[in-house]
Amino acid sequence: MPESRNAGSSWQGLPADVATWRLLTLAGSAETSLVELQEQWRGETAAEAMLPLLEFHGLPAHCVRIDPGRLHSLDVPALVQTGDEAWLVLRARSGRRQFILEGQGGVWQAGSDALAASLSGMAIELLPRLPDDCTLWGRAWRLALQHRRPLACVALAAIPLQLLVLVSPELSGLVLGRALPDGATSLLRLAAASVVMAAVFTGAITWFRDRVVLFAMTRLEVTVKRGFLDHVLRLRFAQLQQFTTGEFLQAFSGISVARTLFAERALGTLVDGTLVIGYLIAMGVKLWAPTVLMLLASLLMALLAFAAGRAQARQQREEVKAQARQRGYLTELIAGVRTIKAAGAERASHARWLRYFGRELDFTLRRQRIGLLPQVGMDFTRQAFSVTMLVWGGYSVLHGELGLGPLFGFLLLGDAFLRAMSGMVDAGLALLVLQPQLARTAELFSMPPLPRAAPGPARRLSRPIVLTDVWFRYGNDGRYVLRDYHLELAAGTKLVLQGPSGCGKSTVLRLLAGLYVPERGTVDIAGLAPDRARQRLLYLPQFTQIFAGTIMENLRILSGGATRKCLLETAVLTGLDVVVDALAMHYDTPLPHGGATLSGGQRQLLALTAALASDRDLLLLDEPLANIDEVGADHISTLLQRQDRTIISASHTVQRRNNALRQTLPAY
């Protein structure tokens, strides 16, 4: 039993590396020793430096800011930072507001109020991990097994719910069969009270079930979306180019559609399935012949509904394609609205989007019209059942063959049975239509990603860079951009690739960056394949994407996570600090998507600053000085020459002060 300590006790936290190792051990990743982890450690104590290490060892996590009142909401195990920037391990809970902690002094127990007084407000919380599998459905199934406790609660809630919903028809039949004809007011009151109690309990159980479903489905959706984006970002560039922007958006939105379906229908169908069995048994006990006929009629309607569902799924596949085109163009339209307005092409752009949207809407309407058939069929079955039973039952009651109470109870049970069957059919149809919506998601999940890069300092590139007998073309039917291309470059060399447009300058850089794989030949980065050396190289394309966010956030992203100190020092060398100082919010100045508030030269200067601030040994720069004025270009060119690393750049022209080696590529 851990000892208890109060707020006045001396709480000494663990160093960041030791705390991370203890968290890995508690969470079941004890294969890594503390020594091995320290070899991967970069030396920072900031929480952000600990996240890649946890991710590499299979434990996705995120940093959260916590206030004293929200400490109890943390999932354990977790890490919390003390006021002196050390870390305490929250091992477990011993009560709603009691934690078992681990620090320098061992393990002890403390209340959340006493603990909060010693914390800085920063915590690291583990996130549910998307299981590794080759298919989307395999991942979803294994993830559902990780959440089997809340899902088991949903299944168990179906048992009392089934019993309770059977009470109302029985009590109604009792009232009509005995209480009203006999004038038994006490029996009538008892039946009424029972119905009220059954309704209250049914509502309570349904509320509990829906809360559990909402929690479980939201958690599953977050896990799948986070894992999906992580998987997509680790795919090869050539794999990503097989999909359009609209297809990526559609694949991502398909996960939300699946979450809504499973939350609102699929798990409800689990309850409906158990209710259907209970209804059939109760109906068969009362009147077995009408029960068999009703079952056969409902099964026939279900078969017809699924035939319609297959037709819906075919329309859904075409709708998904049209939706991807519409979303992709809409994204391009919004991102390029400045170009559209400058060209006066508003009407033409709007008309083109309307054509895409109209095509999508056409398939949507067709699918929904087909979906009306099973809905009308089930409604017809319910109405036909009610009319038939009223006519036949009324005749039987008049001839004394059947009591009014049993007839009324059977009618209620039959109507409830058909509603439950309708719910099951609707859920089945929704699953059929869901398949095309998740087709792209499943296809992306089936692609093998690049291995996750190991954290910590990677091996420096001290050996030559060699391209041997490289042949490459874009597409199987395209012309060869590179033919029998050779290059050998010693570490630390500066090389400028020259030649006309289309001669393969950018292609060489992309091959070195690992974005493409040659059709023939080899690419060797200091003894490593490009995908194994990507932690030690940085590729700066000719048109660098500036993201919506502050200038400093863009510098951090484009530099691969360089420290703020290094970025600021490099900005002084490149002259970016002069540009930033003229802005009201300096490095915290927000930029729109694409960095439209900066000039082309300023955007390129920002990207070059980020590249030079990185710790990469190999810089691949595509037209790095194209938008910078002559004086600035000469300054940057001189700065590049002074770098103690290998730099390969592509350029149409070479600056006067650039003393780098030059290689001219022929145009085929």
C-alpha cells in the first residue's frame, strides 16, 4: 500500500527521460531499457520532445493543459509536470480524486487537490492506438475489442430492455381482457402503475445505453481518424499521387459517416435483434399461425429490401466519385480565389462547380428514390398486418374464438415486431451503402507505409551520394526524363544542376529525397536508401506550401522541428528578421493559407530560413533563389557556400558569386 502525502510534503519529480521510460513500462511497452531510450533522447525537457519517442514505441500521446479542477479527468497512466519542470507519473487511481504517484521518492498516494498545487499545468496523456492490420475492417474489429467493456454494457442493456418492452402489450391485453369487462378498478390501477414504471425504467436504460454508445463511438472515431491521418502521412509520395484532393477528403469524411451509422443504427440493431426474438416467442405463444405468416411476410420484404439495397450501393459508388470531384474542385476554387478574381473568371468557375455538384446530386436523388422502395414496403406490411388482424381478430372475437385482450396484446406485439424488423433492415441497407463510402479509406489503409523514423539523433551522412544508371519516367507510357544518369558527390559538396525546363533537374532532387523510386538504377545516400536517410535530408520544392498559422509555426514545420533559438539565429543570417520586424506581431504574425500576405520573395526567404535552420546534412533546393532580388540572391548564395553540409540545388541560372560545382542535364 503506497504511503499518503499531503501538500506540504516534498514531491520530487523524475527527469523527462526516466519519466517517459516509466510511462512506457506501465503501459506495456517494457521492451526498451532505460539505456536504450536515453540513446534515442535528444536532451530536451519540453513535453513536445517526449511525444515522438512515445509514438515510436507504439504509444500515441498528446500534451494537454490542465487546471486543478480537471485533473481527475486524465486517463491513467499519464505524466504531469511539476513546477520545477520535472515529471510525476500518475500510475493509477485509488478513488475518484485520489491518485497513486511515482517520483524520485518512490510511490505514494495523494489527492488531486494536493497534487494540483505542485503542478505547472502541463500533462502528457496517452491516446488510444489504432491497431496494426492490413485492412480497415480488421483494424476496426481489433479496436472494438479494445473497447469491449462499454460495448458489453450496451449488449447487457438489451436484456432488461427486452423484458420491459414486453410488459406493455401484456398489461394492455390484461386491461382489455379482464380489468375493463369485470370492472376491476384495483387491477386497472395496478396495470397503469406497472406501465408507468416500465416506461420509466425503459427510458433510464435507453439513456444509459445511448450515453455509453456516444462515448464509445466518439472515442473510436477519434482513434481511427488520428490513425488514418498518421498512416496517410507515412505513405510514399508516389502512392499519395494516385489520389485526388477530393478523394482524400471523401475518405476522411467516410469515417464520420461510419461513426454515425454505428452509433445510431448498428448498435441499436443489436437491441432490435434480441427484441425480435422476444416478440416472436411472445406472439407464438398467443397465436402461432398468424405469427408464422407475419414472419414469412417480413422476411420476404427484407429480401426485396436488400435487393434494392444492392442497387443503392451501385448508385452510391457513382455518387462517391462525383462527390470527390466536387469537393476537390471546391477546395481548389476556394484556395485559388485570388487568381479567379484577378482573371475575372467568377461566373465560369461557379458554373463549373455547379456542373460537378449537379452530377453528384443526380446520383444522390437516384439512390434515395431506390431507398424509398424498402421503406414503403415495410410500411405496407405493417398496415396490411394491422388491417388483416383487425378483420380476422374481430371475426374471431365475435364468434367467441378469441378474447379481446389477447387480440389487442398480439396487435401491439406484432406492430413492435415489425418496427424492430424495419430497424434491422434499415441498418443492413445502411451498411450496404456504407461500403462504397469507405472504399477509398480501405484502399489507403491497405497500402504499406514507410517505417516510422527512430527518434533521437540519426547517423550523420559522411559518405558520398551516388546515383548509378538511373532511368526514370512519369508513368509507364511517358518519355524518360532521366536515361542512364550517373552522379557521385562527396559529403560537403555544393552542386548546382542546370539545364532547360523539363530536363530532369527537379526529378533528380525528388529521387534523392525518396519521393520517387527509379525505374532502373540505384540511389544511394551515404550508404542508405533515401527512405532510410530522410531524417538527415530536407527537400525544398520550388513552390513551398505556406500553411495557415503564424510565421514561427511555419518555420517550425518547414524546418522539421528546429528549435526557436536556432530559427531566430538563422533568420538574422538570411535577413528574414528584417522582414519580420516590420510586422506588428513579428514572428507571431498569422498567415493565411498559402501565405498570401507575403510576397513571393518573402515566402521563399521564409522557406530557405527554415531549411538552413534544420540540422539536416543534405539540403535539396529546387530553384531556391528564383523569387529573390539580385542583392538578396547573392547574399543567400554566399551563405549556402559557407554551410558545412551537402547542398544540391536546381537552377536555370547561377548567381555570379556561386562557386559551387555545376552539372548540366541534357534535354531528351
